Amino acid sequence: MARSSLHLLKGIGYSISTVSVMLLAIVSWGSASKSPLLIACLLGGATTSMIGMFCRWLSYEVEKRQEKRQAGERPSLGSPSSSVNPASAAKTPRPAP
């Protein structure tokens, strides 16, 4: 599986988890609404869970961008600087393979 596909899969997984947290909070609201402490716990728990998932997703985004930046700094295998043979650069014949 390609790296970008894995990154997309992680993003989808975190989105699904966020929706799950919201659905569970909606279901729990009926009971929690009877007590201010339970309301605070429900909202605090749901919020911190979603913030945590966002932070993890954001860390993957940062890693992906850093990897792209590092890949751009390194010469690729087909770049002219990496394909120059010292023997051909000096105008000397290359040995037969």
C-alpha cells in the first residue's frame, strides 16, 4: 500500500472515531443532562477525545510534509548529478560490463 494511501486511511480512521465520539455523546446526553457535573464530564470527555485525535492526525500531516521536504533535498536516482560516471566525465572509456 502506498504511503499516501496509508496516510489517507489514518485520516479516515480518525474521522470515523470523531463521529463515533459524537454519537456516543448524543446517546448519553439524556442521562447526563440531569446533572451539571455529568454534563461537564460528557462534554469535556468528548472534546478532549476529539482534540487528541486531531493532534495525532496533525502529527501524521507534519511527518508527511517533513518526509516530502527531505525527499526533495536528496538527489533522486535519475538526477543528472547522481548518474554522472566519473570515467565518462573525464572522457575516458568505460569498461565493458
